[in-house]
Amino acid sequence: MGRAGARDTERAGARDTEWDGARDAERDGTAVGPGPDPDARWLALLIHAAFFLLLGASLTRFLMRHPGEARTPWIIALSITLAVLYLLGPVLGSRPTPRRVAWLGVLVAVWMVLVVLAPSFAWCAVPLFYTGLRILPPRAALALVALLTAFVVAAQLRLATGFDPNLVLAPPAVAAVATAVFVHMQRQAVRQRELAARQRELIDDLLRTRRELAATERREGTLAERQRLSMEIHDTLAQGLSSQQMLLQAADRTWDADPDAARRHVRTATGIAERNLAEARRFVHDLAPADLAEGGGLEAALHALAARETAQAHGVLTVRCHVEGTPYAPLPDRVQSALLRIAQGALANVREHADATAAGLTLTHLGDRVVLDIGDNGRGFTVERAGSREEHAVRGHGLPAIRARVHQLGGRLTIESAPGEGTVLSAEIPLAPTTTENPTENPTEDPT
């Protein structure tokens, strides 16, 4: 059998057992949700009370109209037996076991005997309808209802002095109404159980989705933090170690020929090592740039960076810093840190690749945005080919790291360069909240 056939068979089986499942849920008072169904409990109590009320009323009527008859002791004994049997029902449990079905058969048999001896006991059939519908399978329950109805009609006709159509039609009508109400209750119980199960599934799906979303956010946060740390290390420690290596190699080459120059290289390398040590300690504490942590703000940090780069170049490269405009409010720490790292990375590229003699840092405050320009008079390059060159370069993390920083802040990176004409790198950062997805591209934006 294929999957479709198996599903059809499963649905058919579900329809066959729907009555039983709903009946069990209603009987146990657990038709809806994890707790008992108060409506089912109240209905059961009402039916039980109605049975004993009708039984007592029927016995009273018989004793009032037929006092001192020979069958009276039998009527009283059968009434007590019927009441005791009815009370034994809950003791036998709530499942449709053979023992409970046998109990129902004995209960109905005693009632039938009572109806034969005293037709006034016929109206006790209404609670018995409910009891049979609760216990028996659908077809057997309907057959029992029909049998009990027939006994009620026969009993009413025996009590009547003549033929009365109401006595023939009223009992079936009452039985039909009672059965319809019960079947409707079962269907409602099934729907409520299905709804509760569907709600539990939706809640489980929601919880699972929340867990997956939380795990995804943690992974994305971890990856973003790793990328940020890689850029921080590249712009500080890696660049410093690269400068130290170059200075120490220069000192080694000039140690015998020019000891004074070699010592200058060593002292400069020592200063860079001290700076790197401060950066490393800052990483351990809060990962803020050491220049910003000193409390002077971004402008002071850029001036300090320009002076340090000029001093470390020993006259080969002169870096100047210029600030234009006044910010309306202090720049966010994240923006200050990113702009300082961009300046450090860009100057590192100028120092190592541009062969420039002069470079400039220009910080411009434009109200709703801030712009950092880094320009040099070096050899420049063809912007359109920068991406392919960096993809094959061993050390090509500088411009991609700068670009990533700018885009993370929703900004725009522009590079203007040509061979022999120097390079100008411009990072524009908006100060109003913007989306960082699909930023506006510039024809001369960094292609890497």
C-alpha cells in the first residue's frame, strides 16, 4: 500500500475511533486541554441526579396508585436493585471494558423488568440513553436507544385508556433529541481536543523556532565578533608587528655601516612595541582603541595617529590631520572606534604600498553624517583592478576590512585613484539609524 492509501486508511480509522475517543474524554471529564472539562462533569452530575429523581418519582407514583398489591414488594426490590446497580457504574471504571458492558446489560434488563411490571418506570430510559451512548460503540448505542424507546412507547400505550398519537411519537422524539444532543457534544469534544492538540503543536513549533532563532543569532553574533576582532587585530597588532619587522630588518642591514641609524630603527620599533602592548591590554579589558581610551576623543586620537606615523617614518612620510566643522552631539563610541581603525588601516596601506611622501587625514562633520578622507601622493593604482589584485594577494585584508567597517555602520566607502596620481579614500558614515543591507553603491566604491 502506498503512502496515500496508508493515509486514507489512517483517516478512516480515526473516524471510526472518533466516537470512542470523544466518549472517553467526555466521560473522564478531560475532553479539552490538560485539565477536566467542567461542562462534561456538570452534565454527568445532572444525568445522575435526573435518573434517581425519575426513579424515585416512578416508585412514588406506583406506591400511591397501587398500594398493597402483590407485585409491590417486587417493584420496591427491583427499584433498589436498579439504584444500587446504577451506583456501581463509576466503581467499575470509565473504560468500555467487557465488565462495564455486562453491567450495562444487567442494568437495562432490570429496568425492562420494572417497565413490564410497572410502566410508569419507562421515563427512567432518558438517563439510560445517556449511559448507553457513553459506553457502547455507535451502532450498538443507537440500537440500545431504539430498544429503550420501543419499551417506553409500549409502556405509555399500556397506561393509556386508548390510542394516543402523542404517546407513540413523543418518546421517539425525546430519544432523538437526547441522542442528537449527545452526538453534538461528542463532536464538540472532538473538535476541542483537535484544537487543543493543534495549539500544543503550534506552541511547540513556536518554542522550537525561538530556540533555532536564538541559536542562529548567537552564531551570527559570534561570527560578527570574530570578524570585528580580526579587523581590530589587523589594524593594530598586525600592522605594528609588520612595522617592527621592517624596522628591525633595516636595523640589521645598517648595524655595521651606520650604528646610529640602526639604533634609531630599534628605538622606533620599541615605541611601536609599547603601543602594541597598550592595544593588547586594551583588548583584554574592553577592546576600545587605546587612543580613544585616553579620553581625548576622535579628533585628538587622529592627531595623535598622524603625529605617530610621521615620527615613525623618520622624514620619509609626513602625515597631517585636519578637522572641519563641529559635531552637533558627541559621536557614538562605535563610530569613533570604527573611524580611528579605518584611519589606522588606510595609513598602514599608505606606508607599506603607496611609496608616498605626504598623507592627510581630514575629518568633516556635516550634521547628519561624518566623513573621513585619507589621501596620499603615492603611486596610486587602477581602482577597477584592485579587486582582482587583492583576491590573489597574500596580504589583502586592509581594504576589505575598511569596507566592512563602513558597511556595518550603514555608510559608503569611495576610492579615487589612478597610477601616479595618488589615492583618496573617503568613508562617509551616517549618524541617523540606517539599514546596513544593500548600501548605496558608488561607481568608484572599493571593488574589493
